[in-house]
Amino acid sequence: MEVILKEDVLKLGHRGDVVKVADGYGRNYLLPEKLAIEATAANKAVIEQMKGSAIRKSAKEKVTAEELSTQLSAVELVFERKVGENDHLFGSVTSSDIAHELEAKGYTVDRRKISLDEPLKSLGEYHVPVKLHREVTAHVKVTVKGDQVEEAVAAAVAE
């Protein structure tokens, strides 16, 4: 089945590309989610117009993404989590946590754009990549600290 992508699809193609996919993938996922349309002769003519507008839209998105990238590079997020023995965290810091904290600071970033391979499960300082645009990636400084109350209790017990 040939489809024309209406949005960028990871590991498949970019907006406006004509790609060949399995029938089930196209019918059951791409078409219902409005990520693609069937590649008919009429749709191919329409897609040429869409490509022109997509290029202009992508250029605008890239400019706003670059502006946001410079703002995000100055942001530092601090998370306090409970810590057990050997600085082992109870819980973790996920991309959703980072997105909520960024939103609290006035930056709207979709959690899916935060490129965390796996949640942060240990104390320390991390530089988390945020993919704002296909060509623009910002890095946010994230610090995971131990809960101060727990550290005080652990120090008192040790003495």
C-alpha cells in the first residue's frame, strides 16, 4: 500500500513523502490516526501543494524551535527524591516529570519530545536532550538530589 505522510513518522519518513507500507499498518494505524492519506493520483496533486506549505511551515517551526532552544539551554531543573542506601532512588525522574517542571517554568514542551532512553534512577547532574524540531535539539540541565530530610535522618543514625 502506498501512502502520503501528512506528519513526520519516526523511522518511516517526513511530511509529504510517498512511502510504501504494509496494508495493515496503513489501514489500522496511519490512516485512522490521520498521519497519512492514500496515494491516489488526485491526492498526489494535492500533496504537491501541501509540500509547499509544509516547507514554509517547517521553516517557521524551525525559527521558533531555535528561539526556544536558546531559552531552554539556560534552564536548570532540580528534582528532590527520596534516597535509600548507597544513593539509590525510590522512584525515578521521567520525561513526564521533566515536561511538568518545564511547564511550571513557563515552557510548553510535549513529553514525547524529551529524549530520555530510560528514567533517571540515580543522583547526579544530567543533560537531557529535547528534540524541538527535526533539525533543532536543545539540552536541559537536570539535577537529581536526595531528599534533605532523609539525609539528616541517615546522618543522625550513623552517629
